[in-house]
Amino acid sequence: MGAVTESVDVPPLAGYTVAVTAARRAEELTALLDRRGARVVSAPAIRIVPLADDAQLVAATKEVLRAPVDLVVATTGVGFRGWLEAAEAWDLPLVDHLAGARVLARGPKARGAIRGGGLVDAWSPASESSAEVLEHLLSGAEGPLEGRRIAVQLHGDPLPDLVTGLRTAGADVLEVPVYRWVLPEDTAPLRRLVHVVASRGVDAVTFTSAPAAASTLQVAEEEGVLGGVLAGFGDGVLAFAVGVVTAGPLEAAGIRTVQPERARLGALAREVVARLPERDGVLSVGGHVLQVRGHAVVLDGRLVELAPAPMAVLRGLARRPGAVVSRPDLLAALSGGADAHAVEMAVTRLRAALGAPVVETVVKRGYRLAV
């Protein structure tokens, strides 16, 4: 029998499984989803290369120091602050060198890091977007760009539109890759996740950076399940991206993403809360109210967790409410080497778990929901 939670206040994500691919702030996002009832699967898709060990950042910083810089674009607070602190640890006079440049902040956190480092922020966009930074620079508000040295602080996510736009305008763009992201040392959880997505074993996957999204697709290809992952995201698994940049690799692969209006972790969690229950319609069945979720159902305000076989049968019936579904069709929905008797067993267990006359037998034809 299934486990029944007696409550008229079922948490919004109870019965759903959500995967978190984040590296930074993964615990915070996990806690936000867990508090709302989700079963959370952690599968880090990336790891951050420690600043002290990052030879690429040293090389980029020395290139910035090679000649005067006209403009600096700080994209994130933690990234810009980390860059200044790393340069100080390496005895590189970065702050003094940037003091003569116009320093632009993409948002308030970057602005705080600029001021905290002893520099002056010259301008920041209201939208906190790189697109508006590019628009501002191309407008001539900071003077002509031809031949000017512009340092762009990156933070894991590449900014191809910004960098390409500036170079097209004739600027000498210096990319500063702060906190580079690579595959995690232990890729087993991510490799398990791509197989689970392909088999629709999770209801949603959250992405908080473009590298994490790209790594997930890369590992899916390595595992030989990229087609299955794309199909899973196309039917049954929702892909949540914290913002437009993060969604880039997914959208390029043909995966539709759900994004919050503001690119914030809390807003992402709220979007998951809003969209997952919305995906699964509420049915009126035999005088009862039923919602079929990922690994559980809500029946008349009670959360009922079901074993995989009864859950598969109920999901098959719920796809066509009121229609008769044959035993062979339901058998196909059961995983493994199930035989015809397995359907009857699954239906018996389903009825016992629900404790309500929701599933009807249609003699010699199959079963249906009693709508």
C-alpha cells in the first residue's frame, strides 16, 4: 500500500522530484525546494576552478596590466571582488592600474564590489543585463570604441553577445575568466541524472548557469542518451533556467525552458512551485478530486505516495480520463519484464492505496478512471 499523508494543506511540490545541477549555492536552492515538499536530487554539473590555482586568470590579469585600460565591465559582485583579491594575493597592482579606467557595473552587487575594492563605478544599467551594457557602450555614451582597451570580467558564463558586439565596434576586448567552471571531479551523479531524465524519472531539472546546462548536454552525449534527454525535456520533464544566458545552451539544443521574470534563485524556486502543479491537471473522478503528480497523487487533499507499478498504471489511465485503457497498453507502461498478471496486481495495489473507487474494471476490455 502507498503511504498516505492526512492533510488538507499538501505542500505545492509534494510528490515531485526536482534535480539541482548548481555548484554554487546548491544547498540554498535545495533548501528552498525541499521546504516546499519536493524530493530533491543533487547532480552538480560543474565545479569552480579555485582562483589561486587558475593560470588562465593570472595570464589574463597580466594582459590587462600590459597597457592602460580605458573601460572595465564588472558583471558580478563575487567575481569582480574575487579578481581583485586574487590579484592582490599575486602581488599584481590591478586596483592601481584600473583606477584610471571607467568602470561599469552590470548590477548592484557588481557596483558594491567596485566600491569595496576602492574603485569608482561610472555607470550601471537599470535592467542589470549585459545587453543594456552593450547598448550603452555602442551608443557612444562612453566615447568611441575603436581601438580602446576594454576589460570584461566573466564569471563562469561566457558573454558572447557582449564580447562580439564590442569587438565588431573595433574595441580591443580583454576577457577575464574569473571562476572558470569545468566538469565536477565526480561526474557519477550527473551521469545518473541524464539517464533518469531520458527515462522521465524526474519531473524537473533546474539550471543556474550556462556552463551547467552545456555540461549536462555534453555528458548526455557521452553517455549515448542525448536523444532520450531531448525527448524527456520535450515530454514530461520541465527545464527551469534562472535566466536567458543560462537557458542559451538548452534553447540552442531545442529544449524549451521556463524562466522567472527576475534572474534570482528565490524567483527560480517560486517558478518551480508555480509551474509543476500547473502542469498536472486536477481531475474529478468518481466524486473525488485527484491530481496525479510525479511519484505521488493528491486525492481529496491527501498526499498518497505510490510504488512505481501502481503509479505507472494510474498515470496511463490519467492520460485519457474516462477512456478504457487495455491491459496490453497498461502492461507496456510497466517497466521490466512484467507479465499480464502484473497489471492486475498493480491495479489491486493502486485501489488499496487510494482507498476510493477511482479505478473501474471494464470486463474483457481493461480499466478506466471513474470520471
